[in-house]
Amino acid sequence: MNALRFISGPARRQRGVVLVTALIVLVIMTILGLASINTTTLQSKMTGNLRETNAAFQAAEAGLQAGLIYIEKNFVPPMAGSGAVYRGCTVGSSTSTADCLYLDNAIDDWSGGATPTAGMTYGTSGLGSANLGEVAFQPRILIDERQVRTDMEVGATTYYYYTVSAVGTGPAGTARSILQTTIVKRSP
């Protein structure tokens, strides 16, 4: 009978250790579970923001391409005041005229939180073929005639400088992308 007391004695003292160990493991697993839920939520938000940003960039790119095609398809270079082309200021000009401020005002309009209104809407006036899906607002396009330069020699070639700017939004309208490029078109 002494042998049984020896075995059962230490076993009674260790019963609480298993309970404490199980509780500690349960707390650790709960903390890990909560951390993984927070990580999943954060990754889901980042994926949504990335989708919004990519859609805005692609819409702005579509607007930019539509502006470039508009300039390219006109055999005679489009002049300011004809359709979607605005008169910009001369490159390197220090004078601040309404023409020079038009692009600045458009960029301010596009950067704000409201619906962009400056420039021409994608899908109108020969700028783009149809409305884009999956965007809050159709891209806006601004084509500035920046400078007209003529060579001074006989049979001179005239060069037209255009700055094409476009803004695009994502599906929710929370992301905006503004793209701009300057091109030169030579008169035929």
C-alpha cells in the first residue's frame, strides 16, 4: 500500500499545472488568432486601395491616349479654340495670362475632392470612342497648344507643341491619377 501512496501523492500536486498550461496555450492561440484577423483586414484594405489606384491610373492613361490620338488624326494640326484644344502660354514665357493659368486651374480642379469639370470629357468631341466602365467619373482631358515655332529658312517647317493632360478616377472616386505629356507635331 505504500507504493500506491507514493505514486498518487505527487500526482495530486501536479493536477493544477495542466490547467494553467492549457490556459496559457489558449491565451496565446487567441492572441495569434486576433493578430491574423487584423492582418487579413489590413491586407484587404490595401488590395482595395491598390485596385482603386490602378483603375484611376488606367482611366487617366486612356484619357491621355485619347488626347494624343485626337492630335495625331488631324492632318492639319488642330489649333487653339478648335474643339478640345486650348491656347496655352508660350513655353518659357514669364507672363501670367489667363491662358497660362488655365492648365493650373484645371489641375487644381482635378486635384480637389469634387467631380472634375475642367477640360473635355472622355468619349466626347472625338476624344475616346466610348465611356469607360468601372470608374466614378469619365476621364477629363485638356490639350494645350503651347507654342508654334517656324524655322526661318526657305521651305520652313512649322512645329506645333502640345501638352496633353488627363485625370482619371477609380471606381469609388477616392483615388485620382493625373498624367501629362508634351508632344511636337510637324506641319505637313
